[in-house]
Amino acid sequence: MTNRENTTPVLVGAGQITAREPDAERTPIGLIADAARAAAADCGVAGVLDQIQSLTCLNILAPAYPDAPGSLARCLGIDPGERFYTPIGGNMGQWLVGYYASRIAAGELDCALIAGGEALATQMRGQGAGLSGVIDNASGESPRLLGDDRAPTLATEQHHGLDLPIQIYPLFEQALRGRYGHGPVEHRRMLGESYARFNAVAVNNPQAWRREPLSAADIAERTPRNRMVGAPYTKQMNAIIAVDQSAALVMMSAARARELGIDPERWVYPLAAADAHERWFVSERADLSRSPAITACGERLFAASGLAIDDIDHIDLYSCFPSAVQMARDALGITAQDPRPLTVTGGLAYHGGPGNNYCTHAIAEIMTRIRADRSATGLVSGVGWYMSKHSLGLYGGRPPTAGWQPTDAAGLQAEIDAGPVVDIAEQAQGTGRIETYTVIHSRADRPVQGIVLGRLDDGRRFVANTPDDAGLLDAMTNEEFLDQTGCVHHDGKRNLFTPDE
């Protein structure tokens, strides 16, 4: 047996928990520990948790654990030498697989645990043991952080209401609509049809949070039960975060898995991984409908694996909003007519989006499919912040032919950073044209804010709000405003864009 074969990284256990029944004693760490125990049991041999040398707990949105990895280790009764935490980022579950695969292949460690989850459904019901306060700070330590923790938005973006996903992802969607040449009604119908396919997967997934069948019309049409959130997105197109879900993965070297007696038929091989970020701030990106980072990551994946996108059997594209799916699909060269489902779980709108841990569920589902067909391959993509951070991975039932090969992360990022950047006019004045826009709606389904990204005559980009005119906001919700011209000025606090009549 060669050293490379001994240090080949393998996924050997996966656990998922979807806890729908209310439980006043439920905590995020308790849920995550349950998933970790399930992942260890899934290995098919005893004593796996005692083998863990490195544990990473993914970021928990609430409550603020002073030392979540330490709390998880104590809950599991283990004492791994390394304990890590992650910043906010829906890409981090996939990022960690690549991180640990490279370390295992280099002989730095033999066994790692990736785990995360949320109890936000319980918290939002006003229940849950200690969910409003600090839990288990016995160690008194701060965890070591893995990953990029930069602030996600510029001050000028924040001043105009761009600081939440429901405000920013609709901007990508309208830009996509413009690139596709769709009118507003046609495009919303397409979104309903696309997400109906995601819903169909969730209906058949026992781990999905929402399994009721929905038609394309149920998803696309604005009704009292399906209000507008950020135009053009109805509620049924938004990720559902109020879930109690957790998932965990156990990774080992092939040598350690063999030593423990884990059946090789349960091994799933990471074949390749790549990570990169876009031009960090949304308003600086040249084309708001495309993802150069996903394109570059995809090229690295397929070059390393010898596979092509048409060779992949199972695909899960991160689906916090439809625009994330379309941008990844386009970047990877998947056509809109491709018959393959673009999710294995049902996506964040129906499977559920447990904070930063969705990717771990997707990888667990990919593992199930590869175990059922050892010739199958799978692809998972993850997204952090506002199409900002990207992590992609390929998986298979056979080891990579050339062994695990880490990506040249610095070279990959340099390629992306060399792309175009847009100058921003923080205090805009003059004639402008809308590049993309959205209208934010209240829970009562009333339009409350118009947000515009556009270009001045000199080519600089501006971020602006529209006047608080109900008629204008209704028109922007339902009619075509891409490429609309108008006047923009700074009122001392923010930029205001008034469309020409």
C-alpha cells in the first residue's frame, strides 16, 4: 500500500437531524451533537468519536456561544486536539471538506468532524433552553476561527438598505432577467417552474423541513399566503431559516478507516475542491448577473478531476434564492434545459436553510447517492454572503486517479481579482440609467422601499433609493424598469433616483 493510498481522504460518516416537533429543551449545540453522533454511527463501527483529532463547528446564528466548538466537544464527551469555529458563510461546509482533505492528504491528521446546525424554529417560537443567553462557557476560551470574516457590505450600500440577503439577491435576479431578455411576468413564471422542480425533490426527501407539494403557480403568483418580499421574489422563493436542523460529516484517511474496519463500500471520495471570492462588494462588480469566481472554480474542478459538467450525475447548487442557482448554473455551463435536478435536498426554500450549515446536508445527501451507486459522481456548491464567497466540490465512489490535489488558491484568486472593477459615485448627481432594482415589501405585502443600482453618464455606478411613492413602487414591482433613465441626486443622507416620466 503506497503512502498516497494511505493518506487518501475519505468521507465515512454522515448524520442529519430534522426536528419538527416542538421541544422547549432544545438547543443548537444539542441538535449538532445529535447529528455528530448520527454521523459516527453511520460509519458502522464503534468508537469513531474518540478518534476525532480536529473538530469544526460551523457558525451558529443564535445564540452567541462564546466557545461553540468547546461546547460541542463537551457535549460529545470528547477532547480533540483542535477545535475550530467558522465565520458566517453558507459556503463553509464545503470549504471545510476541501480544507480537511488537503490536511489529511498531507499526513497532518487522520480524522476530523465537521458539524453545524440551528434551532431557529424553536427560538422563533420563544422556546428553547437558554436560547436568549450564553450557554456553557466553561472553558472561558475563544475558539480559533477558520475562513474569511470580512464585513460583507460597504457603508454606501448599507445607507441605501443593502444589508440583508432579501434586499440584495433580488438585484441579481433582475440583472439576470435583463440578460435573458425576459419581461417581468415571463420571468416570474420561469422562476415558479424552476423552483417547482426543487419543491418536488423536497417532497420526496424525509429530511426536508417543508414537504407539501407546490405548483409553479403556487410559487410564482402573489397571493395572501405568498406575499411579495423583495421583488420579483415571492415568499416561496426565499430560503426558510426558521428550522431546527443539523448535519455532520466524519472524514478520515483511508488508512485510519481501514484500521477501524469501516466498510470501503461506505467510503465516499472527495475528488476535487476549489474556493474563491468575487470582487468583494456587490456595487463594485462589473456584471451583476454573472459569477466569474464560480466559472474559475468550475474550471479548476474539472481540470483536476478529468470530468466535465455533463459527466456529473448528482448536482446541488446553493439555492438561498433563485438567482444563486441561475448564476451557478450559467457559470458551470449547465443549460436551462438540462434534465438533471439542480438539488439533491429540495433547496433552502423547501429543505430548509439552517444558517450556515446547508452545504453539510447537501454533501450528506450526495454521499447517500454515491453509496447506492459506486460509479456515480456528485457536485456541491456553497455561497457565502452576497454571491461573495464560493466553495465547490466534486465527489465520487472511486478515489481521484492522481490522488487528492489541492487547488492553487492564490493563483485562482489572482485570476478573478484581475477582472474589471466599477468605480462608485457615493454622492451621485446627474442623469442615470437603472442596471438593476428591487422593491422591498413589508409583512403586510406593502411596498416600502425602492433600491436601484445604476450608471451615471460618466460610467460610474450609483446606489440609490427611489422616492417613497406608493404608485411608483407598485409600478416597479410589476412593470419593466430595467434601463429606465432618470435623475439622481444626493439629499445629504442618501442618493435618490427619480425615473423619467
